[in-house]
Amino acid sequence: METNTTTSRIRIADLNEIDRRGARTVRIHNTEIAVFRLSDGSVRALENRCPHKGGRLSEGMICGSAVHCPLHDWKIDLSTGRALEPDTGCVTAYPTEIDNESGAVYIVI
Ligand code: FES
């Protein structure tokens, strides 16, 4: 873990451990975080709890830049954590970084 005065950068996976359009989960400071890999290879991270009734977003289907909650199909923007209209609500979205040389995936919290 690399730390500066305001944020922590935590290695959470290797890129090849997450299938495209797939997800895995990590637990950091008692918060479960879903780490998604989009079809373009980029990575996003959200709190793994739907803003509707707490569905596990990591079990949802990735469509474009959103994940469909597996419980009632709300669509959550993978970059912002906001529910797409007509629904409302938001989960925490975490910045991610990929080390292109090692393939390490980091979350910044
Ligand atoms: S719990 Fe996610 S849409 Fe209802």
C-alpha cells in the first residue's frame, strides 16, 4: 500500500484476474467494493451495494458504461455510481489506476 497525506492507493488485483465484462469483489476498511472490467479493458470500482435495496452490483450485468443490478434491474453508472433515470440514488465510486507494465490494478481511497 502506498500512502500520501490524503489518499491511499491500494493494489486490489491483477488485470488478467478480471474477465472483460466481469467483476470481482474486495473488502477494504469493512466496505465491500465491486471491481468491474469493461469491454474496452478499463476498470471501474463501486461500493458493492445498490442504492435501491442493497443488491450486489458485482453480480449484475455490465452493459456499456453501466451495470444492471441483479435484483430489480436499476442501471448504475460505473464511473459516477449514480442510478440512471428514471431511478435516483448513488453509491460510492472509487478511482482506479492500472499499471500498464505490471498489469496491477489499484484503487484510490
Ligand atoms: S436492489 Fe438494485 S435495483 Fe433493487
